[in-house]
Amino acid sequence: MSLIVQKYGGSSVADPDKMKAVARRVVETARQGHRVVVVVSAMGKTTDSLVALAAQIAPSPEPREMDMLLATGEQVSIALLAMAIQSLGHPARSFTGAQVGIFTDTAHTKARIRKIESDRIAQALDGGHIAVVAGFQGITADEEITTLGRGGSDLTGVALAAALKADVCEIYTDVDGVYTADPNIVPDARKLPRISYDEMLEMASLGARVLQSRSVEFAKKYGVPLHVRSTFKPDPGTLVTMEDRGMEQAVVTGITHDRGQAKVSILRVPDRPGIAAQVFGAVAEQNVVVDMIVQNISRDGYSDISFTLARGDRAKAVAVLEEVARRIGAQGVTHDDRVAKVSIVGVGMRSHSGVAARMFSILAKEGVNIQMISTSEIAVSCVIEDKYTELAVRTLHEAFELGKDRSTA
Ligand code: ASP
Ligand code: MG
């Protein structure tokens, strides 16, 4: 008998009718003869509302209390979903993260899973129940409630699938799979039947917001097959799985974009050892994650350093850097919020050469200026002016022949 873990996101259980529809889908799966563990997120935008509520009480609440608060959202969902399943005549039992033994470290609001004691779920399944488990939460060795970081229910699903040696972890969401590009921008974007863990990781970190990155890393590490599919449609979605030969045939698998970026430059920085460490040390101290970095060639002992970061962090970064600039004798700090990052992703780049050059010439032909470039083994990213994002994504999608009728897959 196969064991399936199904994870339903907040939009899938946003109201009672949707909750009931999820219950029907879960029961249908169980009646097909599978053992089913369901992981569920908080209803709709509940977590956002709880965060906003806390902000009205205290400017920076203690992380322990934040977790106490945020974990309630998922507890509501599991109870309601278990009731909905029971109303359909199937036995079900709900469990919090603590009850099923999802043990984490003590890093409140961004805890990491340390170990899972799955006996309690196994017992429920052996008793013919559907186990309904709260996503996003765990417990420390000292019995403190923790949460796994925003979007963390994906990780709960994957981690449970790994611990229970499930056949598959199905991630149900409001999109029906992973696409070659954002279908809102590229009308003939194609749903990918399969994609490798590495490609999914790149796409997740480069702006395709389908799966939480940490959950994909975890799935790769433990070889858990992930199936991303729609809650509202029966069709198969995208299987995220081990790389195979067929995947390398396509040069590029997908195009992603991220419009939430900003660029910061420090001008005329003295070119001597330790300066970059001071600059980026100061930024890191603000918990700001830096993305691409470019340092220009030094002229007369000075050079410019530019980097990109999430737009929401830009003000914080510029504020500390103005101080650093004064201290190290740089000329000043400038910033630009009108930038976007466009990337091509594909394991095929390992075996095809000249892919980056092709990307640059495709953009050049459209008159799109490239401000920064970064590459990994299976991705090339360009920072461009924000207003060209759509043009760039569409043209790259077309030029790399990713559209519907061109597909060779
Ligand atoms: N409810 C949590 C959040 O909104 C966890 C999740 O949805 O995965 O971040
Ligand atoms: Mg959510």
C-alpha cells in the first residue's frame, strides 16, 4: 500500500467551501487505497494577519511569542480539515507539530528541523485514519513551540514524506505546476512535466515562487519526489525529481524574473585589502542578504562596488553604507530601485556551450542594456532596467524555443 503526503497551502483552504473540497480530494485519495498524511497551512492570509496583529501590540515582539502566535493559524486548519474529512465518513485525526514529534532547533521564527518521531502518525495510519498535520511548526527539545520560516509548510510536507518514506509528496497550490516562464507574461508558457531538483532550486531562488527553497533542498537530500499540482484541477502537475538524461537535451528549461530588486553602488572606494570585508560586513550585520556583486577595475587606486539586494532591504543597506563610505573615504552611495533580474535556468547548460553569450545577444538585439551578470553551473542572470522585464522574458522564451508548439519534450 502506498503512502502519500499531500500538502495544501493557505489559498487551498481559504474558506469553508475550499476546505470541504480539499477534504473530498483527500478522502478520494484514501479510497483509492493509499495511506494519506495531509499537511495543511493556515487559512488564506491568516499568518499575515497574525503578523500585523502583533505589530499593533509591540514594535519588535520576542520571537518566542511570535511563534506561539503564528502556530495558532495552522492549528485552526487541522481541526477544521479533520472535521470536514470525518463528515465525509472517513476517520481522521489532527496533530500539531509537537504532537507528531517534529523536533527543531531553538531558532524561533526560522527553526530548522532536527528530527521527526513519526510513531504517532504511523499509529494513526495503522488505525485506518487520515493523519492531518499542522504545517510550519515544530517543538524544541525543551518543548518550546517554533515555526519554520514563512512558507514553511512545504518543508513540513517534505520532511514528513522523508521520515515516513512516502512514495511521493504532493504539493497542492493555486498554480497547476511549474512553467517555462510566468504565464501572466508569456501567454504560450508551457507547464513542465518534469524538472530536476537543482533546476527547481535555481528557479525558486531566482523568483519563481512555487516552492519554498528549503523544502526543495530537503527533498533533494532525501530523494523525495515532489509533485506540484493544482488543488482545483485534477490534471497532473510538475514532478520535481532526480536529474535524468532527457532533461539535459533542452538547453534552457525555464526563464524566471524577479522584480523585487534594487541596486546599490558605493563610488570611488579606496582599493586596498579589507575594504570589501568592511562594506559587506556592515550590510550583513543588518541581516540584509546581498545577491550579485560587481567590483569595477581600479583606476588611480579607487574602484566602484555595486550590488543587488531585495528592494525592501535597500533603505536599511544605504543607511549603514553611507556611514561606512565616510569611514573608508569613499565618495558616496547611490541606489536604483528600477532594476529587475531576468534569468535562464537549465541543466542543459552543463553540456551546451555558449548559452550565456546567446542570452546576451538576444537581449542586445532588443536594445536591452545589461547592468550586471552572474552565472552558476545551471543558470545565467542579468540585471536590467525594470521596464524591460516583460520584453526580456518574452524574447528569451521565444528565442530558446520554450513555447507550446515548439516543445520537443
Ligand atoms: N502559514 C505559513 C505562512 O504563511 C506557512 C505556510 O503557508 O507555508 O508562511
Ligand atoms: Mg502560506
